[in-house]
Amino acid sequence: MYKIGLKLWSINTDYYYDEAKRLYDEGVFDYIELYVVPDSLDRIAKWKNIGIPISLHAPHFMHEVNLALKEKEKYNVEIYRQVQQYAKSLQAAYVVIHGGIEGCVEETIRQLNLIKKFLSTELLIENKPYIAPIGRKICRGAIIEEIGQIIQETHLGFCLDIGHAVCTANYLNQDIYSYIGEFNRKYNPTCYHFSDNDSKSIIDQHLHFGDGNFNFAKIIDVIDTGKNIAIETKKNSKIDLKDFQKDADLLKGIICK
């Protein structure tokens, strides 16, 4: 049976927190995927008390973490040790990781194997769009073959991001639904990330369901809906999560058809 995930940031304790508790109690979603903002260790205690299952998303390029560059190793390790504290304190189910920007996949692999030595929680590599939305730089772990190399040489699990797979397929002039299906068959994802987008775009926008034109019926046909599905759509308000609730209801309706 699928489980719906709410994506939040670790600094969201001053808003969304109480609303998240309410929606969880009402059965709108099943777990939180919490993005660990660097230097937010003071928020761990509050998340520990929320009473909702939690998985984690490690910081990425937005917060200057970049596993593909050797010169970033010291900072990367420092931040991942903070992720370790979150993972241990919250008993996180897993940690989703980005492979980095530019650089090389061999460096990503080296640093992931280093991180594995102190972060024992299950680690999942997430596929990325081929081109980053900011700066139009190349993302590591975008194409099927590169994700395969990372998994083979690190033994990490896999998080399949649907929007990212579509963007990469478009860049490569591949059929988007076949590309999603191939990712799924080859690497057996532990979880998924869902959002909508322009099905012809190479840039991911994390649109609400219906604001793009993905054929979700086709997507559901080529994935395993018995896994965790984190909704990664935009949030229109800092007061409530009505837009998330609408997206969750729409996705449940698609899955249960």
C-alpha cells in the first residue's frame, strides 16, 4: 500500500508544523520527508516530538553542498554529520541524496562511500534533471547509466524523482514514460518524488498536479505504487497546507482508479 509524504524543511517549525500535525491526524498523509537545512540542529527536539514518521533529504547545491567536487569535501562532510544527528535522533527511515553539480561522478561516488562510513541510515541516491534550473549546469546522477554506476559502486538505494526523469528524457529526446519505466525496472526505487510540469520541458518547476500536463495514469502504470510517494509541489502559503492537501487528494484519486 502506498504512503503519501509531505515535504518540509527542518526550519519549518514556526509555520506548517501545527498544520502538518492536524493533516496527519486526519489521514491526509503518512510521513514527512524533511529537508535538513544546514545549522538547524536546534530544531531536532521539536521534530522528534511531532509524532509523525520521518525520512530525510540531505542538503544539496542550494546550500552549497556538492558531492561532485573534491574541493567541497570538508564542507560536505561537516554538513552530512549534521544529517547524521538528525537521522539518529529522529530514527529516520532513510536519507535521500543528490549527486552534485558539474564535477565528475567518480568524485560523487568517492564522497558517498566516505559518508557511508559514519552515516548508517539507509541512503538513497535521487536522479536529477540533466540541466540544473539555476546556472544551467550539468547534474550528476541524471541519466540512467550514471545512476547505475553510483548504485553499483556505493550500494545505495534509489529514489526515483518523476519530474527529474521527465526533464532528462526530454533533454535526451527520449519518450518520457518509457524513460521513467526503465529507471523503475532497473533500480527498484525505495521511494518516489512526485510533482507536475510541462511534459516537454528540460527545467523542473515542481508544479501542482493539474498545473502541468503529465499523464499520471501512464506514470502509475510503470511504477510500483506500493512505495513511499513524497509530493514535492510548490507551497503557495506559509499559513496553511491547503494546496498540499489538494495535491494529495488528487494523487490518491489517480492511484486508486
